[in-house]
Amino acid sequence: MVAAIDSAQRRLRWQCRRGLLELDWLLERFLDRDYPTLSAAERQAFEQLLSYPDPQLQWWLLEGGRVEAPERLRGVIELCLQA
């Protein structure tokens, strides 16, 4: 199980590299600090969040547009912002 988590975290770390330093920093910090303690549903939401393009993530995570995010992603967005 630990190996599966490590493998998933390595894959997700690569997906956290966005090209905008602020996003990289926020997403990687969240991955390191909080991802291991997330529920299965929260992990799935985080993976879905990473599938969105950079401008959308920037709006939700850095510019205060999180209330416009899909309902299924709002919880993980809030967790990211607390990291």
C-alpha cells in the first residue's frame, strides 16, 4: 500500500509542476503536507483539480475565484489554500 501511495505521489508531483511558480509552490506544498491524510474522495478531487488548465487553477487558487469552481472541487481547493 505504501508503494502505491509513493507511486501516486510521484505521478501527482509531476502534475503539480504547472509553469507558474506560485501554483507549483502551492500544489506541491499541499501534496507533501496533506495528500497522505486525504480520504479517497478528496484524493480523487485533487487529481481532478490537476486536470484543469493553468489559467483556471490560477483563478481558483490565487485570484479568489474558488466560489465559481465545481462543487466537487471546492473542498479540496479550500484544503489547498490552507496548506
